[in-house]
Amino acid sequence: MVAGSLRGDFGRTAQRFCWELLDRRMAHVIASDAHDARDRPPEVLATVDGAIAARALPRTLAPWLTREVPAALLAGADAPACPAPAAPYRRQKRRWSFMR
């Protein structure tokens, strides 16, 4: 996952999808799409910390997503287990606008 998508830099749809992936613990790495320090700066940690706080997710996810899993992948090792497994997923009922 790209930190800019989590922040909403690429639109609301991409941001909502990122939230869903985090909520279900389906994201394993959040990285930077930094091109330079001015236009797309590498602000991964601040973005992830803010997102985790905003969604009331366990704080142990931040280092796992930004340091522990990437380090394991670069070392050729298996990714460590998620420190905070997701709650069971409950499918939300859709409310269609024509049904109101």
C-alpha cells in the first residue's frame, strides 16, 4: 500500500479501499511513493500513525507495517505474524438510494 493513497492523495475511492484493507488486516506493507522531497515527500510514519489513530487501530500495527514486515521481506524471510489480528468481518448491508 502506498502512504499517499492512505492519506487520500489519489482520491477518496483509493483511500476508502486502503481503510478497508487495514481494517481487515489485508495490508502487509505501507511504503512511500516518494519522487522528491517537495512534490511527493517520504512521509510514511506520520501518515501511518495518523491513520491508525483515526481508525482506532492497535498502535502495534504501525511498526509492523512500516519496519518489521519490509525488513523480513528484504532479508528473504517470512513476514512476521500480525500483532493485532482483525476482528471477524461482518458484511455491511447496502442501502440503495432508490430504496429510501
